[in-house]
Amino acid sequence: GGLVVVKHGHGGATAKIEIVEASHPVPDAAGVAAGEQILAIASAATAEDLVIALISGGGSALLEAPAGLFLADIQATTSALLASGATINEVNCLRKHLSAIKGGQLARAVQPATLVALVLSDVVGSPLDVIASGPTVPDSTTWQDAWDVVERYGLAPTLPAPVIARLQTGLDGRLQDTPKPGDPLFD
């Protein structure tokens, strides 16, 4: 069993795997519901389970799990980032720090199961932590990097207050950061 999330209009019937259609490039409620469902599947995995994740471009928008935020916060932030001219690396840096599934956090949720991730790149240079915001790999970015993106593009006045508050709380060390390279989670 399992779940696949695709862009609206790209679904189809399968015998065992549920397919959910969601929005791209700005997340929608279907993507949030899919994110919650995938986190539930991942969290239920045991040491005897093999979890296979196929990660591809577009996954950052299609699979969402807002961390202490509302969907409207994520939508407004995504729209502001896209309009700012930020690179995909910068957009996904912020996405990872506003999500409960991106930036290696899906890998964290799957523990203690064995995770195999197959990653298809749409990002120049193919950095694994940027493709779909790296849900199954260590995150090379930090709270400071995310805040630097906000400052670089002058986004603080336009982003929702809860997003700014979350970033500030992370900068203050009161929120756990995403899993980093060297974390035993990835051994």
C-alpha cells in the first residue's frame, strides 16, 4: 500500500496505491491532507518495514505539512517567494523550515523502518536537499539561512506574522532544526 501525490489532472486508477491530486506551484488543502496522510503512514512504519519514497520535482508544493502554521500562511509565503525572484534553492530553504515533512523530516518520521529514496531531479546541480525540499535527506540549510532569504528579498513586511514568528523562534533556538548531515538518522 501507499500514497502518491501528483499535480491536478495527472492522477489515475491503481490497484493498491492511492493517488491524490494536489496543486503546484502553490500548495492547496489536498497537498496538506496528503502530507498528513504520508506522515501517518511513515510514523506507523516499524523496524520490519521497508519504506520506498519516490521524490521528484514539484514535490515541495504537492506534499505539504505546515509546522505550526495554517495553509494560508504557506500559500502567502510561497507566492511572495515566487514573486520575489528567489532561486529554487532559496525558496526551498524557507519551505523546509516551515514544514513538518520537508528537510529530512519524512526520514525522521519513518524511523525505525528502512527507507529507500529514489530521487528524480529538476534542480540544476541536483542537490538532494533541494529536490522537493529534501524530505528524505539531511538538510544543509539552517534557520539563519532561511531568515537570510527573507532579508535578502525584503520579505519580512509581506510574509504572514506566524511565519515571521516561527522563523524568529527557530533563530532563537527554541525550535528544533531540520536533521543535518552527520545525523545518525542517515547512517
